[in-house]
Amino acid sequence: MATHQTASSIIAESGISFGTSGARGRVEQFSDEVCAAFSIAFISTMQATFTFDRIAIGIDRRPSSPKMAAACANAASIAGLEVDYYGILPTPALALQALADNIPAIMITGSHIPFDRNGIKFYRPDGEITKADELNILNSETPLAPTTDSPLQHPSDTANQRYIERFTHWFPGSPLAGWKVGLYQHSAAGRDLNDQILSNLGAEVVTLGRSETFVPVDTEAVSEEDQALGQAWASEHNLNALLSTDGDGDRPLLADESGTWQRGDIVGLLCAQALGIKALAVPVSCNTAIELSKSFTHIERTRIGSPFVLSGMATLAEHYSEVAGFEANGGFLLESALQEDNRYLAPLPTRDALLPALTLMVTAAKQGVAISTLVAELPSRHTDSGRLQNFPTERSQALIANWQSTPQAMEKALLLPTAISEINTTDGLRATLKNGDIVHLRPSGNAPELRCYSESSSQKAAHSLAKHCLAQLANT
């Protein structure tokens, strides 16, 4: 590799870009040189604002992740930094440790996308990187030194232990005693950690679906196979709840006692209520039951993606003391420190799967009710979503641009049940119909996919609407 090459030129040649959650691309695009370029550009960007001599690195269970992490670690070492390597762990566990140490962090993960793709998430010493940081990384003129090929050090367990203690301190004793919780482990980074935390809280844990090959679980578009598995497992094992996460543990997948997977924004809403949150930042795609519940002093609707939720939370924190956010995928972001009696919950302004899932289970257990009872108490608004894979982004953008200016063309193309009464273009195209239903179309930020979100007065109607619209879109 020529030493005169800059990080930005190597990144540009790779074809990798930032989506809504880190840099994503095909595995073959993440060569050692490209991983080093991203690492050096990130380190240089952070050094413009922060002083540090160490960096934290973690990975998910994808077969490509260890090699990528080694390239990032070697680049950091060449840049003069010590590397705190934590091995396989949930992204929020790595972020929590880095925040405590006031150092930046790199997480090698593609989250829920297929195993032939991967990604890199970056954390500042004070939390997730911003959109401005992303631009600085992509445009970094920092030159690269020749890379080395050194093996990764033995991983530390410190971050895992801190993550465990976060929940055992906030939920003291055995609040889940008497509960039987299924744990759908698949290839999730935190599968063993989640087992330990649930057991520490008193639950009887039934481990299910463990896989040594990577399984791309998407908490926003649960497969029909996983829906059937959830119901079968709940019936077979007489479960009170069923828990899973996506690949890197920042999005929860929680099912009630019937094995019905709950929508992530409903889990987030119930968690925010239970924690006494006053002000929320949530993406425009989230369920309108949030407003209808009348549980919050202020609700800020943002574009989709954690950087936008983070920006919204930061603004709210200037005026409110209990601030949080969540996304439709269920990832919960805690902006404010919470304190109750002698318990303290530190802020964790990045998506986390366990806080919302555990909060719902503990709340239901303390009240002596089922999770489905908590859900039934909310306003009757239901959402569904699906996606068309291998749908070119340019095609998605052209459709949305056309239908934004001519909603009647959207009504005709999608054979909508009623006319469109309102268009929202905060992120993609969100159309409210005259009957109150909602259809929201948005190109994925990190894959050639078109997502369709729907909302209606019943789950059956929402599912039917999303399925219908996706079928029509496939024929456009």
C-alpha cells in the first residue's frame, strides 16, 4: 500500500457508505486496508475534539468480524493507541464500557443484515458519532502507514460484567422469580450474557434456537418462520415471555405469553411509561399510540436512525430532566440518569435491547399480570412492516419523488382503500389515509431494500395493508 494514500481515497474506492447505523457493505469490500482507513479516519476525527490514549473494540458473531477487528486494532496500534479488546459482546455493552472509560470505541457488526455483509459502528467518548462526524470520517485526509498483520489479544470480560451489573443493580433481588422465560439465542452476540442476566433476576430460563452459523434476525420484519417458532415455543414450554435480540444486541425481540412477538415501538412505549420518562424523541415511523397514550410532556418526531433520535434527545435534555428515545425496531436510548431509592441507572444514549425488554417483564411480574395485559391497556393502534429486497434505491427514490407531488398516483398504483388526506416527508413518504390508516414508504439506508410501514386500528388490518402495498410495489 502506498503511504501517500489518504483514508478518504481508500474509503471512497471501497464503495462503502454510512447508513442509519454505521458503515455497511459487502464483506469483500471490508479489506484490511479499508478497515484501517476507517479506523484511522475515525481516530483522527476524535482527536480533533478529545484526548485519549486507548480505544475499545468489540465484535459480533459473523465469520468475517474477527479479521475486520484485527485490521482495526492494528491500525489503532500503529496510530499509537492501546487497544481494549472485548471480543464478542452486545454493542450497548461495548458502548457502556467506553462511556465509563471516556474513550472511543469501534464495534464490528452488521446487526441484522445477512452474513455476507458486515459493518462498523463508531462511538465517541461521549456516545454515538454524529452525522457531522460521519462526514469528517469520509473526508479525512489522514495518510495511512503500512498495515501489519498482528493477531487480536485475548478478550477482556470487563465490559460484559459491567453490563450485567447495570441490570442487576437497577432490578435488585429476584423480580422475575416464578417466571419462565424462553431465550431465543440464535447467533446473537449477547446470547450467553442474556441467559446470565435473566437467571440473576430470578427467571427460569429455557434456551432455544442456538445456532453456530449466523442468523440475520430483523426485529422490524420478523420472518413467518420466527413467528411460528415463537408461538410453538410458548405453547410447548408454558412461557411467561420469550426474548431475543438482533445480531449485536441493540434491538429487542420480545414475545408475550402466547409467543406473539411485540412491535418494538410498543415495547419502547411501555418501557418509557414504566421508567417515568417525561420527554421522548422517536422516529416518524413509530406508532401514534405514543401520542394517544398522553403519557409524556413532549414528543419529538425525528427522521429514522439513531443519530437523529440522539439529536432530538440532546435538544429535549436542555428543557427536561427525564429524557429518552426509542425506535420502531425496539432499541431504547436513555439520555438522562434515573434514580429511584438507592438505585441508579446511568445514561446510555445508544440503542439497547435489554432495558426495554427487562423493564416490561419486571413491570408485568410486579403487577402480577401478563405482558399482553400491559399491551392491551394502550390505545388500539397497530403497526406492521415489511420490505422488498433487491429493490434498487434509485427506483425507490424515483417513486417517492413522483408520489410526493402527485398523491393520486400513489393511491392508484397501490390500490389504497381510501384517498390520502396528509403527506409527511420527514423521512421517506408517510401517507395518512382518510380512514386513519397510515402507509409509510422508505428506502433502506444501508441496503437495496424498500421498507413499507403500516398502521391501522387492528393488527390484522395493519398486516394486511403492509402486505397489500408490498405486493403492489413489487409490480410497479
